[in-house]
Amino acid sequence: MLIKIVTLFLVGMILLAMFGKLRLPKGRGAKGLLGRGRCAACGRPRIGKGPCPCGKDGL
């Protein structure tokens, strides 16, 4: 009985994962999100529209 419950739980988790992947927009993976909004000079994430804290203002 316990094996049946665990198996159904795992199958349910697999189905949820498959539907979750279908909902994500294509072509916008983790690399695209991390590469955007960083200073070209130092590589720090840029928050807002102000200059980078490093002072080099690498756009």
C-alpha cells in the first residue's frame, strides 16, 4: 500500500513538472535572465537606472 502511494505521488510530481515546463516561455532560459542588466565593466547586477557603484558606468 505504501509503495502505491509513493508511486502515485511521484507520477503526480512528474506531471506537474511537465505542465510547468510547457508554461515557461521559450528562448528565455536562465542564461538570458542572468546576462541582462549587468555592468560591462565589473559584472555587478544593475538595479534601477542609476550609474553602477563601481564608477566606471559600463553600459
